[in-house]
Amino acid sequence: MTTVRAPGVWKRSANLRVGFLYLLPSIILFSVFLFYPMIRTIYLSFFLTDQNGNAAVNVGFENYSYLLTSPAFLNSMKATGLFVLYTVPIGIILALFFALLANEKLKGIGFFRTMYSSTMGISVAASSVIWLFLFHPSVGLFNRILLAINLPQIQWLLDPEWALVSIAISTIWMNTGFSFLILLGGLQNIDEHLYESSRIDGAGYFYRLRRITIPMLSPTLFFIITISLINAFQTFGQIDILTKGGPSQSTNLIVYSIYREAFINYQFGTASAQAVILFIIILVVTVLQFKLLEKKVHYQ
Amino acid sequence: MKRVELIDVSKSYDKQVDVISNIDVTIEPGEFFVLVGPSGCGKSTMLRMIAGLEEITGGVLEIGGKRANHLSPDKRDLSMVFQNYALYPHLTVGQNITFGLDVKKVKKTVQMERAKEVAEMLGLTDYLKRKPRELSGGQRQRVALARAIVSEAPICLMDEPLSNLDAKLRAHMRTEIRRIQRKLGITMIYVTHDQVEAMTMGDRIMILHDGKIQQVGKPIDIYNYPANPFVASFIGAPPMNISPARMEPSKSGIFIEDTIHVSMNEAQSIASSARSLLAGIRPEHIKPVITGAEEGNKIQVDVTNVEILGNETVFSFQVGQREWMAKWSGQWDMAIGDKVPILLGSEYFCVFDEETGELIRKPEGLEHLSIAKEVSI
Amino acid sequence: MRDSTLKKVWIYFLLIVTSVMVFFPVLYAFMISFMSGPEILQGKFFPESFKFDNYLKVFDRLPLVKYLLNSFIVSLTVMVGQLAVCSLAAYAFVFIPFKGRDFVFFIFISTMMIPWEATMIPNFFTIQKLDWLNTYQGMSLPFFALAFGTFLLRQHFKTIPKELQEASQIAGLSRFAFFWKVILPVSKTSLVTLGAYGFLTTWNMYLWPLLITTNSSVRTVQIGLKQLQSQEMSTDWGVVMAGVIVVIIPTLLLLFIGQKQLQKGLSQGALK
């Protein structure tokens, strides 16, 4: 008891070992369900596969060169790009508008906040079914309205010109809830004193919005833009229920394309190559996001 | 009650330069020992090494005569009060107080009994059911104290426990902590940056600067005979006036800032050569020249600033490159720009060696007043 | 004074119009769920009467109770699993200093950049090889580790004063006891946030259950909706909407109760 020797390597590495132990569940799960499959996906993308997803023939970059010349895939990429363009900016501006309204201190504001955030509680499947009905050519609400005001009816989901826009509209609606919640949280984190001092200086509402609210909100905006972008690239459920990629491939977004290639056509090699492309796109988008925006983002 | 002994203790991070070095000190059982120094001097690190929260990289720590370098904190038989109190926010005051006892598997009935007793001592009885966030700063501080006391550990460590309180409450808690420590007879190691706390609370104080001991001793000895210029200017408010000085060629006195001459009888003995010196005098030792006073070191100064504090008057004046301050009791009618005659009694001067910082001449004739001699009833 | 009243009226107007627009599709679906076929064809908004015929039918046509139960089991499992795995990891990242910790954390965060869809093909085969198709563990286990959840909890743990750990050390609390008795209770709010988030996202999950359920044994309500919609296409919208309402009620309730909490907790995780 009285003599305590200096601790050896074993004791000095106690923190390392214990820390590792606490991280172990995460590390195992990430390895099995994220790192391994990511590497496996990259590996498979260089092969033709059998029905069970085993690598059969090494084809080098052929899967990629096939994809990059395939009109179907290029079409899918174009549709995905357009879809991102339609949904992300409008979705965020709308959510920001709602959040600004809901950030006013008024009676009953809690009720409105709940309304705005409600779509977060509605699953993609449920939302898609509701919108399927709204878009219905004959009984759907939209065409009834068009009919009522004597405008030509639109084949929302069946017309290749309109299908992607329709999906985009429904997607914007589905995502406002989450974006709204995050942005409202960001707005409420802004120090009241900033507004008080600007009011003393006599600044108007839009001046305050431009000079205080938006700059102070920029970390939150940055976060929600990144998340929205990633989410848009990952769109699947609404496609599967509303259009199944059609009409004439106009809504065949990349994840749906991967799904079809893999689990309907059993072409795991080309599906993997598409998955790798998706991964690269998201990687580039996030890195660009950080590079472009991080400088402009105002952290406290 | 246990003794705490530090033998040549040092601390370094990543085998780099020592942040604390050569600490040799023995804290006696039942002593109230204060570690004081400016922020970043290593006082908290030292306390945390005693607590076992930081590794000791050199030297030996003994607690109660046993080597404790590698003992885990809970085996050291001590309690600790933190600056931010470290109360568990999810537990009630009562649960906070008994937390340590519960960990040590003390019987519930005993826990209750001891908590009740301590709560009474600190006036917390009415708050036992509340959560920490419902308490004021002062009450939280008491809970932190209660938690330390209830453990009945023979050693208590406190890390700036009063610095989050307002001035009035702080003064009150100073006496209260001191009272409790005396009553329980525990060994107290108390860290503060506030020299007033150090002076008023400590049996002995240790002044740390840049990780090195500057001086250890009774507060009044440190005040009167500071070991070096750092201690001299750190302890006391306003601080001691210190200026460079040199030996007069005739060796009958010193020249301060090349402007003031102070004659010193024993100047011969201090100065074996004309090395560079520092001379210091406390503001209250600069006296007004009253009619009939002997000539001595009387000079005229221009007042550059005045603060009248009701019971005393503090004013500054320029001495060469430096601004000095003087403190006179009572209210003095003076204004900036006035010429004031002052008396620099040579006996009050401390003289330091500028290079080594060593005190080479102690002040003399400091008035130790004692009731029996000075007051007749 | 008049100025601010006018402003208030204007804001209320905008609030009412926009929130009604946002909530309208749900409200409409709710109304449809009480309508008969002819009523729907007439294009009414209010049903003639609030009869539960469609609800009875939907439970008749689909093993909806079974699906609901499956959804509950899977969502609860993922929720608990995520809370356990993420809180352990976050605890290590905040309270156990070790060499290379920042690097490991960086790896954790970078996993957020791997889209789950890019890994689904090998994951599907992994589950198949483990013979976990149509099992609860196959449905839930892959989602236990979550970088976002770890990050969220880490943010909260970081606000807990280090002195709390030191005080516990002096009291003689073991590391795990400190985690269990102090950290978890103190972080109740962010655990609730993450729990609600995990439950919500799992309940709403679509692609994974679509891949790994081939029969009704563990199939969730979301796939049930797809079945319902493809079976009932253009025939009986009332029944389909009844199904929709049944499926969204649990999550809507959860959201209504926890809206404030979620908003606070999630935006904390969003900020540095």
C-alpha cells in the first residue's frame, strides 16, 4: 500500500483503452454498415456481377464509360440536377419566410409553429399518397381548381414536361417542416439585444433583416442548405410512389435509378458505379459548400 | 487531520518546460494555507495535483505521511470546492450534499443525519428539496461548502471559491469559511488570486509566480518583509512604491531614480559595491511633514492625482520615471498640481538587489501596536 | 401605436394564409378519409358525416395492426439503440481525453458525407447473408450508429462543466457511474431530442424496409401505404386516406408534443 510505483505503459494508456471501449459500438457498426459497404460498392463498380451480387468479370472502368455515354443515365443526371435546382432554393426561402413569420412574438404563435412544422411528422410515403390524390387527373384538387377557373387541365404526373415539377412541388412541401424547425431554432438563438440596439438606432425591418438577422443566421442557413442539398440528391420515396421514374424517364432520379438497376435489373456492377458517382457528387457538393460558404458564414 | 507535504514537486506538459517547479512546502495539520498569485501562476495546477486531478511529473507528494503521487483522487481523503461550485444540476440540494456519501455506500440514515447537521450549520435547511438552479449564487456556494464538509475528509481544497460572489457576500463568506475551518480543525488549502483573501484568511500564505515559490510565511511577515519586489508589489493595496536606486558614492545613503536622496545609517553594510538596487516604500509609510518634525528626508512633490476615500486620502506624485502613491489617514484637502511636502523615513525602506531580487535591507521601526501597551482603560 | 396594430394584423393575415396552405393537404386527406366514393367524385371538402367505414375497411384489407406494431418495434429499437451507441461515443469524445481523439472524431463526422443510398447494395447482401431479411434486427441494427446523433450529444456534453467530472472523481465515482448517474440525467433534454428525431426518421423510413421485407412479418406501415395505394388505385381513395391518417397520427402527435424541444435541440446540433 505504502509504495506506489510509477505507472507503466499499461496504466498510462488507460484513457486510450477506455475511450476505445466507449467508441467500440459505433466503430463496429460504422465498419460493418458504412465503411465496408462503401469500399465494396467501389470494388463492385469495376465488375460485372452475378445474381447474388458477387463480382464475376473485372471490366475496369467499363461500367463508368458505359454510364457516361448512356443517354438513360445522362438523362437521369440531368433530371437530378434540375430537381435539386427546383427544390433547394425555393424550399429554403419558403422555410425562411415561415420561420421569420413564426418568430414574431404574438398570441397563439405556438399554434402556427406547429402547423408549419407539421410536415416533418408526415412520412414520405404518406405525403406521396396525399399528393398522388391532389395530382389526380380527374378527381385531384389541382385539376378541379383549373377547371373551375377555366384553364386547361394538366396531366401533372403523366406529362413528361410536368412530372418533375410536380414531384418538386410535393418535395418542397415535405421538406419545409424540417427546414422551418431548424431555421426557427436559429432565429431564436439570436441575441435580443442586437435588435434592441438597432431599434435605438432607428433601423427598419428590412434593414434589420439584411444586416442582423441574415448574417447572424448564416451558420444555421449554411447547415440547412447543406442538408437540403444532400437530401435532394437522395430523393427516392416520392418517385417510387408517384411516378416510378416515368413518364419516359423524366423523373428517374439517381437513387431511383440505382435502385432499379440493382434490385429490378440485377445489374449490381453498373448500379454500384452509379452509387459511386452519387457519393462523389455529394462529396464535391459538401466540400464546395464548405469552401465557398465557410468564409462568408458569420460565427459568433 | 493530516499533513500535506510537497517535496521538490514539478509539473510539465508533454515533457516540455516546467509550468511548476521546485515546490517544497509542508502544510501542517489543521492549518489554513493559502496559495496566492496572479492568474496563470500555476496555483490551480498545484491544487489539482494535490487533489489528484493532474498528474505530478516530478517530485513527491505525501499526504498524512504516505506517498500519494499515483493515488486516485477518491483515495486521498480530501474534499474539494470548485470555483463554479460543480453542483449536480439534476439533483436536489440534499442529494448534492449526500452524493459523495452515497457513492461510498454510507447508510441512508447516517447520510440523512449528517446532511441535516451540515445544512443547519450553513443555514441550508429550508432549501434541501430545491434544485441548484433555484438558488442564488451565495446559496449555491454554501451547498458546495456543505458537500465538502459532510464528507468529513481531513483535508479540504478550495479553488477560488468566492470569486463568483459579489463583494459584500465575499467578505461575509471569508469569515464564515474561516470559522468553519477552525471549528472542524480541518487542513485547508485555499487558492485565490485575491491578496485580501490571502491576508485575512491564511494562517500562512504562499505566493506563487511563474510556477515558482516566491515566499511562504505568515501574512503579516510577508507584508512587512517581502522577499522580493514581486511579492512587495503583489501584496498590499495600493502596492509598494518601487524604483531603481543606486548607492551614493559617499555610502551614506541611496539615490532613488537619481532624484531623491535617502540617507541610511547602515548603507555601508548593504552595499559592498555600487551594484544596482531597487528601493521600495509602502504608501502608508510616506508621512505628511508636520510642524516640528525633524528634517530628515523631507521633499516637495507635485500631486498628480488624488482620491479621497472618506477615512483616508491616497494621492500620487511623480518620482523620476515612476508614479508613486502615498496613503494618509483622514481627509486631506489637496488638489492636482498642489505642492505637498512629504517625509520619506529612511527606516521604512526595503532595498532589493535588482539582479537577484533578494531583499538586502529589511525595513525597521514598523509599528506593532499592542493593546496592553497603547491603550489605558 | 396604430402603426404596430396594423403590422400585427398584417402578420396574422400572412400567418393564417400560409399555415393553412401548409396544413391543407393533411386536412384534406383527413376529410377524404370520411367520404364515400361518390362524395369524392363530387369534389366536396366536407364529408356528409364522420363515419368510420373507411377506417374499418382499411384495417380489413391490410394487416395494419401488425404493420403498426412492426413500425413501433423497429422505431423504438432504433431509438434506444441510437441513444445508447451515440451517447457512449459522445461521452468518450468529451470526457475521455486520449491521443488521436480529434482524428477519430473527424472520421466520425466525415461519415455524414457518405450517402446511405450509396452503400445499400452491399448492405442488402450483408443482411441477406446473415439471414436477417424479414427480421427486426435487419431492419434496425444498421441505423444504431449515427454521426449526427453523436455530434448533437457531444455539443451538449461539452456544455457540462468539467468540474462536475472532477467532483465525481474526488467522490470516488467510476467512469461509467459518472456517465450513467450524472451525464445522462443532466443531458435529458438533448437525449429526448435525439430520441424523438430517431423515432420519427425510423418510423418514416421507406427504402430500407422496401428492400428487406418480402412478407408482412416485419413490414412497416410505410410499405403498407405503398401496397394500399397500388391495390386501391383510383378505386377507393377514402380507404387509402384512412390508411394515411392512421399512419401519420403517431408521428404528428409526437411532433406536436415535442415541437419546441426538437426545434431547440436540433438547431443546437446545427451550430458549432
